[in-house]
Amino acid sequence: MALENKKIKILGITATPIKEGNVWWQMNRAAEICKAYGPNIEVEILNIYDYNVKRCVGCDFCVKQTFRAHAKHGWDIRPLPIIEYNCSIKDDDMPMFHKKMVESDALMVGAPVYIVSVPGPLKDFIDRCRTFIHDYRLEGRMAIPMCVSFFRDKGGQSTNNYLTDVLSGMNYTLTYGSVAMSSKFGIGGKVEDTRHAISKDEMSMAELKQSVNHFMKNLLMLKAGQEALGEKVLKEDWLYNKG
């Protein structure tokens, strides 16, 4: 089947308490750029603030399960054959998020900068994704971080770097993301004529367009490579057993 006829699923996850604010605008603009690559590109956007995500309780359930799988199947197996939700907390919305992450070809994460980092609910979400660090189920997927900062060079890059490290740790293939400014010239000035101040910052918009285009080109090349190599690249672990 030709790649242009195969559906490519992109999951967008935002973490903002502001409904239809700058982070929402940034993610939706990124989705528009992605969908311009063809009718087979599907983008779904979810805001963590609309769902129930409990904090990690540090029980190590997910790690113990992956260790058992390693002991059974081998310590060099990637990905591990874990097909079920791998967390002891089952009475919130994380089973749905995990399922969508595993079933998607790529992930976009967008957040506001809260004191040189991400908002608490996103950190809770990240902590609940610990299984993916150890089971490698997200290998072969692309990811891109995005954030919105009020002041230029005041926490945006640190937040973007943090998200890059997190997504890399989950075994995504990364495109360096976009840091947008939500104030006039990125120096704290209020933009009076629009709710979405980032749309007025030319540097932010140029970086967003460039980053998402790079993300899409890498995603399409990654999918084309997987298509060319066939299913064995994902199922037989042959790339990790050549020595």
C-alpha cells in the first residue's frame, strides 16, 4: 500500500487551563500545517485539563511488569510485548491516553511556561507515562514539543528542553520544537487587538511553521522507511541483534 493512501494518526496533547487561548491556538495552527500534507493525515487534540489524570503513587507496578516481560522474552527485546494498559491506577482517564499514544504515529505536546517549566497537571501526566521509558512501545514514532512563554528567553527554552528530554526518554524520535511568545515583542507588552498574541509575533510564527514542517517531513520519511523495511523492523527486533 502506498504511503499516501495509508492513514497517519497524530495525537496532540495540550495542558492549559485557558480555553481557546494561546496554547490552543498554537496547537491548532500546528494541526493545520500537518493536515496540509494530505487527506490521509489525521490529527486529534486533547487537553489534559478536560480529563481526570491522577498523580503517580510510586508503586513501581509498571516497572515490575516490564522487568517480568524482560525476564521472559529477553533483555534486548524492543519493543516489549506489552499490549495492555500498564499502570496500577485504572479509575481515571490515563488508560485512554495510553491507548491513543500507542495507536498514534506521532505526538505533539503543547503547554504554557509555568515558572521555567510545565504546569503541574502535565507533570502528573508525564509521571504516569513511566511504562513507556522501559517497554519501548513508542519507538518508531515522531514527537515534537511546543510551548508558549510570556517573555522571550525567560523559561521557554528550558521548558522546550525539558519536554524534549521527556519525549526522548519515552523513546520517541524527536524534532526540536517551537517556543512562541504571548506578549508584544516577547517583552511583556499586551497585544490589544487579539486574544491570540502569539499570532502577532512574526518570529514565533516563523519558528512554528518551520518546526512543524520539519516534524512532518521527518514523520513521513520515518513511515516510508518502516514501509520499505516491512513489519520485521517492528516485530523481529533484527536491528538490535546484529553483533
